[in-house]
Amino acid sequence: QVQLVESGGGLVHPGGSLRLACAASGFSTSSASMYWFRQAPGKELQWVANINSRAATYYSDSVKGRFTITIDNAKNTMYLQMDNLQPEDTALYYCTKSSLGLGRGQGTQVIVSS
């Protein structure tokens, strides 16, 4: 059974950093493409970044240069290092195996506020 559990969210000031984690079970991250999505209150689900089985990474324009997606296949865990966070990054962040954002975990809340 596929399970994804996000963690690492919190409240941070603008310009601060957070590192999100996505612990996967029921499959091997070494053979999967993995995605981060986010959803701000009242807004649609937004793709943030993804990493494929060859460790190639892709980012949305809104986070490129500030966020870094990595994967530790030994721990079956994906990460999202988020630097220079801005208020517009405030959202519930999800990880998933789906490019459509389906089958996400419960999410982890990120709030960027002064």
C-alpha cells in the first residue's frame, strides 16, 4: 500500500528557510518520479517541483532558484529545501507520485509571515 507522509512545515519569517520531507512507503523512490505540489487558501493546486528516477529536477518559475528538490533513496524519502521564503509561498504542501497531484499525503502547512 502506497503511503506518503509529509513533514517539516511551520511558521517562518520572509527570507527564512524550511526543509520539507516526504517519507514514502509501499514503493521504491528509486524507480519513481516524485512531485511536490502546494495549495494556498482559496487557490488551485499548484505544481512546485519534481524529480525523476534519473534524479533530473524540474521547478516551477515561481520557486526556481529558491527551492531545491532532492531524494534519498536509501531512506525512501524526498525533500524540498525552501530558501528565501516569501509570503506568497504560504500554502499546504503535498508530495505525490502523480504528475496530476493525485494520491497526495495529508500535507504540511507552511506559513511565511512577519
